[in-house]
Amino acid sequence: GPRLLFRWDKFGKAFGPCFLALNCHFNLPDVMQPLRDKSRASIIGTTAMAFVVVLYLLLAILGGFAFEQVNPLVTLNWSTYTGCGNGW
């Protein structure tokens, strides 16, 4: 069938990891501290956060097209992996 760009029924599984990843970027004030000209700090911070959001959305869309099924626990995605040749 046709591939959907967004499936609302899977939103709950993706929300937690995306929210955690976005919160990791809230260390931005520590990065801004060394700036000499602090008057541009809000513009730099907003631009950086917007850039991060765009990258995460791009990553999510590409991941949605690349993988048919994704387990909620990331390590389970490799449960059937046997390695190359001799395995692990």
C-alpha cells in the first residue's frame, strides 16, 4: 500500500525519545557564556535550536522511510543480527 508520511498511532512511541533528545540541547546557555557580544545571544540560540529541530525532523522522516518496523527498545532492533561472516 501507499506509505504514509506520518502515522498518528505511532506518535506516542516517538514522542519520548524525541523530547529527550531535544532536552539534551538545552545546555545552550553554557555554550553562550563565552560570547563577547551577548546582545546577539538570543538570535544565535534561536537559530541553533531551529537548526536542531530541522535536523531531527529530517532524521525522523528518513528513518520512517528506511525502516519498516522499529522496536521501542533500540537494542532489540539488532536481536536477529548474526554479524558478517563469523558473527560477533
